Amino acid sequence: MASLDAASISIVDVTDESTFALLPPCADPGFDHRSCDYWEDADRGSKAIRLDWLEEVRPTPASAEPPTPENPFLADLAERQANPFAAPGIGLGAGNPFLADDDPDDNPFAPRREARPTVGATARPKLRLLGRGLGVAGSYAKVLLRDDIPAAYCQFGPLTAYPRAQRTRDLYPALPEAPLPAVITCIATTAAARHAGLAQALVEAVCDDLGRRGFAAVETYPEPGARPDATSAATPAFWESVGFAVVAPDDRFPVLRRELA
């Protein structure tokens, strides 16, 4: 393993469009981290590149309401039901004049809530998946840059964010149920950045972050026998090299776990 020059390495959380744009390409062009929902959707999730997920999301314009047919029997309803004692402009269908200048949802006696961070409703589909925890636990992805060039990517988060991981855990009733672990679903480096210790460095940063977030353990679910370019879940040997231990040995669906101090 080559030694790392700390001055050339930086790690960023994926929290918005600019950091999402740093996700490095997959070594196999048939896959793409930016359009993968394999772990988030246990039934229909896909690792394959989906070009429509990479296009800019535009807000859907509000459709114009169809015109309401005129009812001759209601033509003068407003005049007949107008309140002669109300101030001008306050008649049928008017709002509450005492709330006209106030936000009805604003309780002056309750402490104001700070707006939670969000990636926005028009963010790309994968970014919306990665940004679900911003207001609670934080980012679900990190990118490692070497000399300011994206070189490695890691996806992680609470078990509840990844139903396919939960499905794997369900195969092994002996796995501890409390406290539930965080999970690392993906770790990948670009082809040009391999064998430099970057993936190991990124996993260490993720584990440190998860420990600060209050998780007591982290699990991962590698794919034994898969081609290196066809999986971002790495191999059991890789995870053992960064302090994980096999807790559910299996030729197809092993589980590895690391306790966090």
C-alpha cells in the first residue's frame, strides 16, 4: 500500500448539487453511483446507469385550472350574501382580517424552529436519496479527493435508509438487534486511484464520523466472487483489512461488523 500524502487528500460530505457533482465515475461504464438505488430499493433497485437520473430536474409547472362553468342562479350570490357590516373587501370567501398580515402557522408563544437542511425538491433523484438524513443524522455519502480530483466514494448511513441491507440481515436472526448498526453499502475508487490506500482512508473517515453520530457499530455486506468493477461493496478481505470481522460467514451473503469506540 502506497503511503498517503495528507496534504493532497481531502474528504467532503455530499450535501448539495456541487458536492454531488464530485461523485467519481464507476470503473465499469455500465454502472453509475449517481443513478444507483440498489440499496435503497430492495425490490426494484438498480446499479445500472440511468441517463434520465442525470438530467437536471425541472419543477413541474402548475397546471391551469379549467374554467368553472357559469351558473346563472349564483350570479349575484356574492351580493346577496355580502356582510354589510364587514370592512370593504371582506365578504364571501374572505379570509380572517385578524390574520391578514400574519403567518397562520406562526405561533408567537412557541420557540421558532430553525429550518432543517435539505437538498430541495428539484434535486436529482440520487441526491434526494443521499440527502434524506441531512436534517437528522447528516450526509449519507463522502467523496475523497486526491489533488482536488475525485478518487473514491463511500455511501453509508442508518440501517433504516437501506432496505436491501435489512433484507440481508434478516437472513441471520443471530445478528444483534440492539443497538442497530450503521451500514456502509458502497466503497469504490476510480481505476486510476487503486492500490494507494484511498479506500481504506475513506472508510476510516466514515467510521470516525459514524462514531461521532452516536452509532456503536457499523456493518457491511460484500459480494464474494464479484468482479472488482461490477461491485462497490468490496470483498470480505478488504473489510477485514480495515478492522471489520466476519459475523455471518456465508459464501453468497456474508456480514462483516466493526465495533465503534
